[in-house]
Amino acid sequence: MAPTIKNLPETLLVGKKVRMNFLNNRTQELWKSFMPRKKEILNSIGDDLYSVEVYDSLSYFDAFSPANEFDKWAAVKVDDHGFIPDDLETLTIPSGLYAIFSFKGLDSEAPAMYQYILGTWLPSSEYQLDHRPHFAVMGEKYKNNDPDSEEEFWIPIKPKSHE
């Protein structure tokens, strides 16, 4: 499965974050606390939801362990960071190249997709991971934990260096 490669302009988000790992997956808790607050974000753009992972460094992927922590965000895109509701935070995704993979299926099938992206597609591509946020865009075809659910996985990349 070949991704679409796009240059993402700087993207501004507002949402909530938690520090977590895959042994203590707090994704459900995060979204349950964010969704009632979403309507307070008056300058949101569109209806898409952003599920974002911010890793401390690229070494997270070199020696993967489900105990390694990262920041997980539940967010929406905004036109500026001028108004931030109480207890919500801002995140700026820097501009850069992304590989975009379409995903259809259950949440439980997503890890196999990421394993394919990082273990098969990336090593055989002309790209390497870049140190920027990874995210999923959940648009109108997203249905929480439904086999017909569709979303996009955005993986930050840059051309491989030939050193």
C-alpha cells in the first residue's frame, strides 16, 4: 500500500494531552475528557479530529518498548492560538513532509498498520522518519471502533541522507 506524500504547512491545534505509554494506554480517557470541551473551541477549522503522538526523540523507535512514554493529544485544528479555553492547550505541528496512509478498520487493527509502515514501507522507501508529531486525522468517515471506520495516518518523513 503506497502512501500519498504531502508537504504539510504549519498546523495549529488546540486540545488536551496526557503522558502515557502502550502499557498504560489512556487514549479512551483522553477522548472522553476532550469531546465535551470541543464545542468551547470557537476558532476551530472544520470538523476533523486529530489524534497526535509527540515522541521525545527518534530513538523512541530505535529500541521500541511498550513502556516508553510519549504525549498523546486529542485536538482540533484552529486558525490561531488567540483564544484557548481553560484547561486546554496549544500544539503547533511544524511544516514538513508527511507520508499519508489511508486506514479502514477497527482500532485493534491499527498496530499492524503501523508495524507495516515502520517495519516494511519506511525501510524500503527513499525516506526516513523525521522528528515531528505523528497524527491521525479522523474525518467524517471515522466511526469509533467500527470495521467500516476510515481515517488517515500522517507519518513525518524526510529524504534519506546518503552519508
